[in-house]
Amino acid sequence: HEQEEKDALRKQLAKLEAQEDRLIDLAADGKLPSSKLRERLEAVTMQKGAVAEKLARTGARIQRGVDRVYASVDLLEKPRELYEGLPDSARRSLLGAFFKRLNVLVTEDGLHLTSERTEINKAFHEWQTHHRLASASHVPTKQAAPRGIAGSCSDSQDRPTQSKGLNKTVLVGLTGFEPATP
């Protein structure tokens, strides 16, 4: 809708510029009295200014919309971090936005999860998968640094521990509140 409005404003601006050019040509020919030409030119110039201002505002509105979409995509890139960063009251709403149906089956073997994504979540997930596959097929120009160094702590030891009974992770790492001593 915004793009259609922008296109219509551009057409209107082009029409006013053509009208202005015709009036200038008439002034050069001297066929109309200068007072009438001046009035018409002022009216066309005022209309052009109004249309140009509307066009600028429409462009700014479109850009704000684009910025919001990119900000939303950035948030959705890491849904777990987004979910964990929300208060409990907002988590249910977020799950409702992501899934039509979310089934959790608790058995002796553990948790089994099945879900039915919302249309927007499906589309985003497909886009994200396509984007990752395209990125994976791209050959990097730099060589990646080795992940582990001999004698260093394993990755699982660096992560903060998680509580088994709460939905929030423990915020203190393995070293506690004090920094590790050398």
C-alpha cells in the first residue's frame, strides 16, 4: 500500500513538473500576461512542494517499516535468547505467536515435544534454513581458529549450570561470585 502511494505521488510530481515547464515556455513566448503566469507558477510550485513533502514522509514511513522488520528478524534469529530474556507473563504470548499447537509428552524416557508452527513462523523458519544453506555453501576467505586448546576446560564446564526445577538458568557460573584465581 505504501509503495503504491509513493508511486502515485511520483507520478503527480512529474505531472506538476511538466505543467511548470509548459508555463515557463508560455512565459518565454510572451503569449500570456506575466501576472497570470506568475499566479499559475506559484500555484504549481506550491503543489509541487506539498507533493514532495508527502513523498518524503511516505519514504520515511516505508523506511521505518523496513527497520521494524529487520529488528524483528534480528530478534527471531535467536529465539531461545529472546524467550529466556522475557518475563514469564510474556513467554506464553511469544509461544502463541510461534506455534499453533505445542504438545509436551512427559514419559520415563524424558520429554517429547511436537509442534505446529504458525504461518509466519513457518515462513521465517524456511527463510532462515535457506539463508543458512546459502551461507554454508559460501567458501570463507579466512581460516577459522581452532576451537579448543590442549589443557583448556571443556565447553560444558564453561557454561553456567542449569537448575532442574526452575525455568530460569542459574546466573552464577562454576567459579561463583569471585573471579577464578590463577
